[in-house]
Amino acid sequence: MKLLIDDADVNAIRRLIDYYPIDGVTTNPTILARSGRSPFDVLGEIRSIIGPEAELHAQVTARDAAGMIEDGRRIAGELGPNTFAKVPSVPEGFKAMKALVSEGVKVTATAVYTPLQAYLAGKAGASYAAPYINRIDNMGYDGVAVACAIHDIFRANGIACNVLAASFKNSQQVLELAQYGVGAATVASSVIDGLVKNPAIDAAVDAFISDFEGLVGAGKTMA
Ligand code: E4P
């Protein structure tokens, strides 16, 4: 499972890229609005931080297919080859997905709440479909189960599309999808930090260091 950062905070992205094995960054219009900056300025800066090989996913904002296609072309044209235009999985979006894919633009189908949206997106040529795990949970359904069902539908039908699970609020949701082996998860910076935040881990590492310093002297290491 690839791991992406769902954020447009360039300082958080820089820090997480430095520490963790990160495959890319996703944004959405709400996340970009939070940055308070010009959208393509911040997206360009994110691209320069993550480098040309990492994935960058940016969302179209037009309401109709013609506008989504224009948005998608600009996103793909300005942000480098490993960029994906996120297109909502609604009727106008499916029309836009087919057109963008036929032009060679990589597409991530977003706003996915049901397996059938993802099925249509995969058939329209999207590279990823992004089910919103926590938002589905909040509706009283099971977000992880929806993501796993989508993964199975792609495999059962020979559809070359992967799950890019999104909207996480806790480590358990990430863990269950990693165990199932879905294609990718995009996770907010605070939730990525929480993946390894555990007092037992810190206590174990501290005990090793103090035992070792007891042998060789305070501040001394293996080097
Ligand atoms: C991804 O495609 C979504 O835009 C995003 O993950 C939604 O996350 P949220 O439910 O935390 O807003």
C-alpha cells in the first residue's frame, strides 16, 4: 500500500517527507483553501518539495464536464508527469474522466462513497478511486469494508484501477487497509504522526539508551 500525505501545509509535508517513506501528496479544494495561498503557487511548491517521481493529486473545481476537462488539463500540464487530476465521481465527472484519460491525463476519481461509483470510474479509465473512509463511517456504514469491496471489484473485473483510500481519522483504519493490501492510502499529517505515537515504544527506546549509557557513559553511542 502506497502512503500519501493529505495536506497542503508545506512545512508539514517537508517534515513528513524527511522522516517517513512517503509516495506522494493529495490535496482537495478545502485543503488548498486552508493554506490561504494561490492554488497553483502552493501546488508548485509541493511538487518541488516532493520531487518529480512522487505522486501529486489535485482536484478539479468546475461543476460541468467541459470545465473539469479544462481544469484537469491545467493540473496535468503545470505540475509534472506524476500528477493526477482528481475528478468527482458524479455524472459530469465520469464524462470528464473519459475525455481526460483519452488525452493521456492521469485521473483519480474522488468523492467516492459507494462501490458502484468506483466501478464506473475504473471503467472510465481512472487510475485511482478514492473512497472516503471516515466520512462513510460517520454515515453509519463501514468505510474500510467499502474500500475493500472496491479493491475486490477491480480485481474481479480486470479493471486496472487502484483504491486510494482517503479521509482517515485514526490508525486502525489505516492498519486494516494495509492488511488488505489496497493500492494506496492518503492520510492527514496529524494521523500520519499518530501511526507511531505510542508511549510503550518511546519507553522501550529510552530504556535501551539508558542501559547502554550506563555501560559506556552518558551521551556516548555505538559510534
Ligand atoms: C481525498 O480525496 C479527500 O479529499 C480527503 O481525504 C477528505 O478528507 P476529510 O474527510 O478528512 O475531509
